[in-house]
Amino acid sequence: MALSLSDLKQVKSTMPPRIVIYGPPGMGKTSLAAEFPNPVFIQTEDGAPSDIEIVTFGHVRSYADVVSAMGSLYSEAHDRQTLVVDSLSELEKLIWQETCARNKWKDIEQPGYGKGYAATEYVWQEFMEGLNALRRDRGMTVILIGHSETARFDDPTSASYSRYEIDLHKIGKALVDREVDAILLIKQDVTLQKEKQGFNSERSIAGGAARFIHCSPAAAFNAKSRYGLPDSILYTKGQGYAALAPYLPTPQPQAAAPVVAAA
């Protein structure tokens, strides 16, 4: 079909967001995810904050169970508007196990030369396609919770330095980074104060610390947003989603389960 300038049109993203929330332990990642509209959790690691209640499939221990849970959310009637996967780091282990089972490897290192890790990309893509189907056909927001690591970053324009990254192997990290709409880092921003010591010396001590949601990339960490979020937002537990919501697409009522024709 031939296209002409008369076919041009203005568009704006109305699809539910796909967001990674990551950071050090105890920063409130799960609590923030639980603030999103009508969340349901797929827990690939056990445990949840003691001061919040979540709707969950429980601790899933295989990639097949993750797929089964997503399939139920796709095909069955429900009122859930947000899917939370907690956490990416443990999901990655399940993806490695699934890749090994499909290829009859004893572990991900068996093929050698990084071939095992490269083979996980197919399973990662399969998982992301499932998330995209829930987003597209059921109108669900997707939240992926990740642990953080301090990793070396090789900047071609400067000396190498360390920064916060999502704790994933480079194969999964690259795919997740490419697919999602926002990567948000929650961490404490600590102020340092000088304390006088004897013999004309001084030391640095940690002062006050506040938690921020960092939404834009910086030398010290990986972050991004396709929604015009501020560079950082002060995070107060129970008010995090309210601070983010004005920048995100408006949540839509849950879409009906697709009708599957009989074979």
C-alpha cells in the first residue's frame, strides 16, 4: 500500500506502562509496586513486607508456573489492573533453568563460551511477549521489581567508573532495558558532613538521608522514562504512585478476557 502525506496523524501513548523498579534492599520497591491500581503479584522469591497485604499467586518455583500464572491472567475473568513480578533476579534463575531443561544441559555454563547465556534470550523474549499480551489485550500495567548491583561502566568518553545497575546478566538486562518504558531507581540520597578530628584532621560522617525515585539517567545509575517524569521524586511510602501517576497513561478498566474459538 502506497503512503502519502495525507496519511500522517498525531499519536500519543495510551498503552499501560511497563516499569522496572529497582534498588538496594529495604528501599520500598515492593511497597511502591503495591500502590499501583489493583495489583497482583507473581513472586519468584519468597517474602513480602510485613506491613502491607498483597494479592499473589504465592512463591512460584519454575518458569512454567510463571507462564501459567500469566496465562490465567490473560484468559480468565478478573479485576486486576497491574501485574507485579517480584523479582527479576530470581526470575532470571528460573529462565536459566528452563533454558537448560529445553537443551538438556546440566547447567547454563555447559555449552561454554557464553552460549548458554545467549540461548536464554529466546526464553526472555517469550516472557516479555507474555507481558506485552497482558498489556495489549487485558490493559494491565506491568511492574518488574529488580535488585541492584554496583557494576563497572565502561564509558568510551571517560575513565571507567561504578554505578547502580539492575542485577541481571547482560543478556536479560539488555532485553529488559530495551522493552520497558521506565526504569526507576529507589535509593537513599545521603548527605555527608565533616567532623573535626585531632591533629588538624577531619572525617566524613553520614548526615540526613531521604529516599528518592530517580527517573532519568545519570553517571551514578541507570534510569530512564518515556513519560517526561522529573529527574527525581521524593519517595514517601504510601504516596509514591500518587507522585508518579500524573505522568503515566490513565489506567483503564480491566478488559474482558479474549474469546478463544474452539478447535
